[in-house]
Amino acid sequence: MRKRHGGPAFNDCPTILIDETMIPIPLGERTACTVTSKAAKLVRCEQCGRHYAYLAIREGHGEGMNLLWLRGKAAKSEAQTEAEAEAREKLLAAIDPVPCPGCGWFQSNMIGAARSLYLSWLSRVGVLMLGFGLALVFFFLLGFKAFPDSEGWTLALRLDLGAVVLGALLIVVRYGMARRFQPNQLPEATRISLGNAQAMIVEDPKIISAFSTRGSEA
């Protein structure tokens, strides 16, 4: 039986470790810009036929890339241009729930916006309770597991779960109430007062024509 000679054994070969760690190389920075724009919106009331105008306000956001830190002014200009364009688009589509100052009527295309604002604070409270409660559940479960006979941990866990359930209930209840909300069922005096606080009657035909030509009629 022959023995094989020559060449090192496989186990004698050195082990080579290759470090493939990637080192990020910065190529610049992003410049952000926020613009707040306003535009008057003209509305023809479905109920009384009068025209009225209100001021819509929208924000636009934009970004620009300052590549290799060589185009700072250009990046700022790009960010501002993008923000202004976004604000213009939002204003063109803007429909705010502003009732007629003359008769207090909310227009049909305003009902959705009115419902989204109705009792919105309930949703915010519910989301805070739900999020904060869920974040604490894990902490209280650990305490309850470490001290299963502790009445304090048991009570804290029950209170926290109660806050989670209450937060979810507030969100659901507010959603149901908002869906059934009819803004035109509010007292007429209340609606007229809201309209006068946010809008004004427009009677000049030239102003109405200018709005229509500019495309700002809602």
C-alpha cells in the first residue's frame, strides 16, 4: 500500500479571516424647507345661493441635496421650490368646513372635513392612552412574573390593561360618533356665528368673476 507524499495536509493550511465591514462615506447633506401658504377660497352656498370667501392655510415641505457640500444655495432653492409647489397643490384641493355666514349652511363637500374634525381630541387621547398603556404592559408583566404574589404589581397590571381598553374604546366611540355627525343639524345661530368668524359674504360681481377666472372657487 503506497503512501501519498508531497503537499501539506489540509488541517495544516492557515485560516484567513476577511473583514467585510462597510464604512459609509458621507456625500453631502439634505436641506429641508417648510412653507406656509394662504389662499382665499370662494364658495357659492347651496342653500341660499350667496357667495362667500374664507382663507385656507396649508403647509408644504421640500428637500434639496447638497452634494459634496458644493451646492448649498442650490439645495436650499430646490427645497423651497418643492415646498411651495406642494403648498400650492394642497391649496388648490383645500376644502375647509366653513359654513355660509348668511344662512349657516355647511356645503355638501365640507361634510367629510367637518366629521374629521368633530371630537378629534377624543382620538388623540385614545391614541395616547393606548400607546402608553401598551408600552407599559411589558414592564408590568416582567414585574408580575418576578413577584407573582405582589398585590402591587397585580393592581398596576390591571390598571394598565384597563387604560389600554379605555383608549381603544375612545377611538372606536369617537369614530362612530364622527360618522353620524351632521354639521347642518347644529343650531342655526351657532352655524351662522361660525361662518361670520371665518368667512365673509362676497357680493361684488367683479370679485366673483376674478375668483372664477383664477380657479379658486371651492
